[in-house]
Amino acid sequence: MSAQSVPTQARPLVIAVDGPSGSGKSSVSREVARRLGLEYLDTGAMYRAATWSVVEAGIDLADAAAVAEHVRNLDLTMATDPTAPGVRVAGHDVSAAIRETRISSIVSKVATNLDVRAEMLKRQRDLITAGRNGTHQGCVAEGRDITTVVAPDADVRLLLTASEEARLARRAKELHGSADAASVEATRDQIVRRDSDDSTVSNFEVAADGVMHLDSSALDFEQTVDAVLAAITRIVTGSVTDLDEHARAGAVS
Ligand code: DC
């Protein structure tokens, strides 16, 4: 599908999306970026790549100073084309390795290291504003603290949530191919425990002031993408300026 038109503006359009695991924020943000012809930045992948590299280097995760020092020196490249996103560490493609359970189960230990977060904040801001070759039209950046810390001045800020039940079912299907009781239980650690650990350093469960909230529990993928695109268009064209009107317009509040 060709890129949908968004009103052109002098500076790059920044769309910030936060949400818990399984809210659909990665796949939805990527598709929204693709349709709008914008860059896509998966900040969770950056924490995953950092974790992969720390493990690879044999560093003790409990040694916060050594972990932070390693991350400050990390040779990390993020490909931000939404049709071909990818992650490289020292030129090595780690896009698949960072999704393995051995990384998912420990990534919070690295993501809750405040010195690691400070380093990532700098890199994420650079990627959002510069993009590829410094010439992009804008970026959809997603994570846990994009609306609040990394890009609080983004043009559009959105918190995408879904009920715990919906999130568990979606992730179980993704990881195990089904959402039966055993698969849901096997997924619980990755969703519930990890979000609880992560929420000690960032708030991604309640929308901060000025951040729109979209609950996708009852929406499928296409409906969620459409709701996000509609909200972006309304905000960018300035047709709705009051957040209460977003709420009246649909699932967005
Ligand atoms: O979204 P994800 O599962 O790929 O995120 C990986 C980890 O990074 C997870 O523990 C949450 C954390 N994270 C974060 O703390 N801040 C972000 N902006 C993005 C992800």
C-alpha cells in the first residue's frame, strides 16, 4: 500500500507510543509508520540488544556499573525503515536473537539500570530527530517512556493498552501458536512479571497529562491501526484540540 498522506509540516513529525507488553504497540506502530511513510523506532529492541551484548560479553547482570559501562560503549545500529527494521551490534544482525526467551526473561534487569536508561535516552533522541541521513519526514517511536521522558514534546502522544487477559492471549498466540490455558500460563512471566519489574522505572499504565489513551482490548489489529491513524490525523490537522472530544469521537480517551 502506498504511503497515506499526512499534512506536510516544516519539521519532522514525531509520534510517540507507549504501552505494556502485548498491547500491540510494536506491530501497530510499525504499520502506522509504514502507512504514513515515516521511520519506525522500536526502543525495546535497543534494551534487548544491550542485554544480548552484555550476556555475550560475560558481564554479571548484577554489576550495574559494568553493565552501564558496556552499554555506553555499545556499537548499536538501528534500522528504522518500517518495512525492514533491524538491529545490529558491532555489525552482527541480532534481530532474531534478541527475541529469544533467554533475553526476554532478563531484559528488565538491564532496562531498570538508570545509567543504561540515560545512555539510551540520548541515543533514542538522536535517532528520533536525525533518522536516516537526517532527512526523514518523521518517526513513530514506541516503548515505555517515549511519551513521558524521551519525546514529551512529540506532535502526537499515545498510550496503547489492553486488558491483561487480551495481552496474555495475544502473546501466547504469538509465542506458542495458541491461546489455550497452558500457553497463557507459559506466557504469564513474560507479560505480568516483566511489566511489574519495568514499571518501577517508567509509568506506562496510566496516560500522563496530554497523552491520549487507546484501549485495544476489543479491537483487532486493523481496527487498532485505523483508530491510531484517525487520532493522528485529527491531532495533526488540528481538527480536534480538546482531549474530551477525542473521547467522544471513539475509543480514544
Ligand atoms: O517492548 P519490549 O518487550 O521489546 O521491551 C524490552 C524491554 O525494554 C522491556 O523490559 C521494557 C524495556 N523498555 C523500557 O524500559 N523502555 C522503553 N522505552 C522500551 C522498552
